[in-house]
Amino acid sequence: VNIAVLKETQPHECRVALVPSVVPKLTKLGARLHMHTGAADAIRVSDSAYGEVVFMDDRTALVANADVVLCVQPPALDVVDAMKPGAILLCFVYAANEPELVKRLLARHITCFAMERIPRISRAQAMDALSSQSALAGYYAVALGMTHMDRVLPKITSAAGVLGPAKVLVMGLGVAGLEAIATAQRLGAVVEGYDVRPETREQALSLGATFVDTGVDATGKGGYARELTAEEKTKVDAALTKHIQASDLIITTAAIPGKASPKLISRPQVAGMKPGAVIVDLSAEGGGNCEATQPGETIRVGGVTIVAPLNVPSNLGADASELYAKNQFNLLALMLHDNIVTIDWTDEVLAKTALTHDGKLCDAVKTPEHS
Ligand code: NAD
């Protein structure tokens, strides 16, 4: 089996889909590995660190012979057009944003496994790139927030007096939010967590944070949240305002699958925040959790700094690549047997992660569970 790994081309993307530690795992399965020259330059890993991997300068030639193509972001259209009909592609896609790419995948009969579609079930945890990348984003949000604050997170005792600790509020306690809580706790802040799924209360408490209970349960399908009704929103806003206004650092991560980011912090709430307070809005990609957020920008609103970074995991490119490459290896291991690719469409993980196969969109791929 020939596997080709692309160099990422999107601006500010520092990750790479294969790291040296995963090379022996793939070769043990019989794979022959090819990579685009300088694919890991952004994380300062040289081509020579990849051992027996063959490097190629021309990306279309690279993918032309590949049975499997690996990358992080959706590939450029000319890459898909150069792939062998029937080849396999593994990457993040977010198909709703990529209509032209999906058309080409279908036309070329590419079997595309979209990493964001990995089901959130126990057996798929080792392949769950959304989780591995979100955890890093949650950690990074605290670090980023700190650099914009003009006060310390932990209690610091000096001969001149005692400082801190700062109050941190984490809103949205999925994978990223819980990692943000854990990080802020480790750094000595006083941390509160909030989510519309009451089961997150225990998770926040187990990390040493307190939980802001608004009395609203908006648990949706599959462990995700649903949108709040107008009445629930009013109730939540009233309960949250004093917590928002007491915070030195707020990290927001709230998301609802397939919807724009819910707005958790209104402009009047921002106006009432402490001067010097910082909001790190991790939901910028979906429009942001704060009404004043400008995705991709850092802005000042009165005395409050609102930071809304995009592609946060890329800021931790080395570690993000390490985890992503392992996620992809674990997914590939489900289909690589005796150096042959065989896709068992009755395997829930493969069936649900597949986006396109044999010229069709995979919601149409029938399996015993899906038919
Ligand atoms: P996500 O990125 O979809 O959302 C982040 C958080 O925002 C969620 O906790 C959600 O409840 C919360 N949220 C949505 N609207 C909100 C609002 N108005 N106010 C406050 N919070 C709001 O979440 P995620 O990190 O992808 O995790 C989603 C679920 O999947 C969780 O239940 C998580 O435990 C579960 N999960 C399971 C596995 C697994 O079993 N393999 C792996 C990862 C995640």
C-alpha cells in the first residue's frame, strides 16, 4: 500500500499528518510512505528525521500513485484531481464549507474519511481528532488569555504583599472547556465552569472547579447541547451576569453541531465586566460566543480584551501533529490488513466517518446499522 502525506498549504496551518514516531507503525503494517518535501518544516522537523520515507517535490506526482492520501486540512482541488480513482483520503473536510471539493471527490470516486465525522463512542476515542485537537485548544486558550492579562492567575505572595488569585470562568464544558478548567486550575486560578448539560457539573467539580448552575438543562442528542429557547436564554443570562462580571478571564467554547455558535455573552454584559478582563473566544470559527467577538481578531471593548483566534491547535503544531498523526494511524489500522486496504462497511466507525465512496455521498452507504 502506497501512502502519500501532503504538506499543508492553508495560511497559518502548521500541522502535518505524519510525524516520525508514527512511521515505524505504518511500515510495520507494510505501507510504503511518501511525503511532500518539507511537509513538517512548520514544526521544524526535517525530512531526514522521517527515516525511510521517500520525499517528492511535486505534489500531484506524489498523490498520483497513492492508495491512501493523508493531510490535515481539505486538499487543494488539483490534488484530488490527480489522485487515483478509488483511492482513500483522510483529512478534516467540513463538507458544508467545501461543496466544490465534495463534487471532485465524488467525480473521482475517492473514498474520503472526514476526521470530524469520527463517532464519539468509546471504541473510536483513539481516532478522535476533534477531541485531541480540542483538548490542546482548551489548554492554549488559558495560555493565550494570560498573555493578554495584566494580572497573575495564581496567588503570589511577595514581601510587598499578596496578589491574586484571578477568577476564571469557562463556558462550555466539552473537551476544550474541561481542558481549559484543568489548565487554569493547575495555574492556581479560582475556576468556575458552566454548561447547559447538567452532567458537566460533576466533571467540573472533579477538576476542582465550581459549577454555575443556571437551572436550565439543554441536553440534546448524542451528548451534545441543543439551542436554548428565548425563555431559557433570559433565565441563563440573569444567572450568569454576576459571574461574567466577577471574572478576570473568561474562556468560551460553546458549540452546537450544525449551528452558529450560541451567544453566551452580550454586549451589555461585556460593558459590565471588570476593566482589564479578558475573553478568549474559542468558538470564533462558528461566529463566536460573545456578541462583540470578531473572528480572527483581538479587540478592545472598553477595558475588556476579546481574543478570538482561529485554528488554535495549529499554534501547538508539534503536539497537535503528534496526536493527529496517531488518530489517523489508528483509523488507518482499521482498514490496513496484510498490506491490503479493506473497508469493512459494517464497522460503525468506518461507516460513520466516510463522507464519499464510489461516487456517492456516504449518508447513502448502507450498513446493517444504517439501512
Ligand atoms: P462541542 O464542541 O460540541 O461543544 C462544547 C460545549 O458547549 C458542550 O459541552 C456543549 O454542551 C456546550 N454548549 C452548547 N451550547 C451551550 C450554551 N448555550 N451554553 C453553555 N454551553 C453550551 O463539544 P465537544 O467537546 O465536541 O463534546 C461534545 C460531547 O461529546 C460531550 O458530551 C463530550 O463528553 C462527548 N465526547 C465523547 C467522546 C467519546 O465518547 N469518544 C469523545 C469526545 C467528546
